[in-house]
Amino acid sequence: MALTITKHNEQFSSSPQINPEDVAEIVQLGFKSILNARPDNEGGVEQPLSDNLKIAAEATGLTYVHIPVIPNNIQPSDIDACASFVSNAPTPILGFCKTGMRATSLYKSTQQASQAANNIGKQNWLMTKVTGFFKNKCLLTKLYRKITTTKA
């Protein structure tokens, strides 16, 4: 079966539900890791269980993680788990769920959280520099006043 894969960047792509039989094709396409964002039994008995997908993935050398996300309900803990996986897993990563949208949203939430943390770090750095400048400016002003009033 030909998988429908959406490439988001060099690191991450997404697809609808995969089956254990699809793992060989996933390997042939060059993926190194799989992220399953779909809770077990969400689709009934025709949905393969995460444990079976993990066995198939790891048998071919792929890294596998299951981060079950309830539709329209991504939690901060899901984002943290995804961020950790994306940071440590071999890439490229194929994320999947029923349609691929949840896996994509989870990944994008991870990227947004990372960008926000980066921005906060930059703001803290700038605030430290500005505060230090004015603190030093204030000390220089005090010293200047002390020197100029002492001479007079």
C-alpha cells in the first residue's frame, strides 16, 4: 500500500494511520523514527494496537514512541513528551494518527513552545543587559556628581 505522507520539513512528516505491514515502506522511504499520536482502540478493532506497531518498527531498527492524544485536546504533557522525542530521536520522523492532523498539530505545538522559550530567553538576556547598563549609568552619574561637587 502506498502511504500518503505530508513532509513538513527535513525533520518531520505526517501520515494517516499506518499498519505493521507499512513499516517496511516507511524504512525504504528513509524514516528513522515513528511517532504514534493515536490512542489505542480509538478506531475500533480495525485499528492496529500501538504495541504491535512498536514491535514491527523496532524489528526494522526504527525508534518508536506512542504519545496518545485525544482529538482537539493536546495537553502540555503531550507537547513535552513530543519535544523530548523530537530532540532525541533519529530523524526524519514520521508522525501519524487517524488522518495525520493530530500528529501535525502536536509537532507544530512543540515547535511553537520551543520558539516561545527561545524568545523568552532572548528577552531575559536583553533585560539583563538594559538593567546592567542603567545600573552602571546610575553609578557613573553618582560618581561624577561626587567628583564634581568635591572639587567645587
